[in-house]
Amino acid sequence: MSLPSKLKNLNLFNEGNSYLSLVKSVTLPKLARKMESYRGGGMNGAVKTDFGMSDDGLTLEWVLGGLDLIVLRQFGAVGVDAIGLRFAGAYQREDDGGVDAVEIIVRGRHEEIDMGDAKPGEDTEHKIKTPLTYYRLEINGVVEIEIDLLNFKEVVGGVDRMAGQRRAIGLA
């Protein structure tokens, strides 16, 4: 019998600064592709053709408790890859107790900083939305997925899926 691993703890780093005890939650980027239906002669149904990453893009959303000057000073940062963030999660298996280290390293810039409701005597939260240009998922130190939108790179399971296209258009 096997049981799923569960996120037992996490931390978030902003340009190397730890948010231990400050980060309340992280909504990890959704990996999505832009697909279009195609049905040609002799086909009894449509198939989805792949046109690369979704136009909705990659986004990391996160919530901090309290007031954070680092994030506020990053608002309006110049450069679509101006800010580096790193999620570190400990996923523990419920059957054998083993722990997997999951890291998601991203680059982007903040689109929204929602400072929430200000009420005396109540919890203070800031919600940050960060669209991304770079995404790398590592599990136990092994790079599983790396997407670099600015450099036309998409590596999944060790295979660079854009290498042939880069060669075809004279970039490799």
C-alpha cells in the first residue's frame, strides 16, 4: 500500500532573504499549454495541437503576514526578470516517512501587491502576484522541469524540447 506525500512545511526566499515564519501560503505556478483543436480530412475527431506555453503565463502568488519593505521596494522593478524567488517545500510520505525536497526557483516581477484590510488588533496580510519569465522545478536536487521564456528553453525530464526549434530558426 502507498499513500501520497503531503506538504509538511515550506519557506519562501526573495532575492535570498528568508521569509521563514512570515510566509503564510504560496500558490505555485500552474503549468499550462496553449492547445488548438485540429480536424482534417479523414479524421473522425479533433486532436489538440500544441502551440507552446499558455498565453496566461506562469504566475506565483504568495501571502505574507505583517509589513514587508523588501516587496514594497521591489514594486515597479525594471526588467521582466528583475526578482528571484525560491519556494522550498518538504513533502513527506505517509507510508514510510521519507521526505522529498521540492524547490521551485522563479524569476519575474510583481504585478500586484494587495495590502488587504487594515484593522487595528487584527492580522495583517499582504498578497503578492508575480508573473514569471523563468521557472525551474527540482525534486531532491534533480531538475525535472525548466522553462526559460526569454531564452526559448523548455526542459522536461532532461529533454530540451525547444532545441530543434532553436536550430531551425538559427539560434543554436
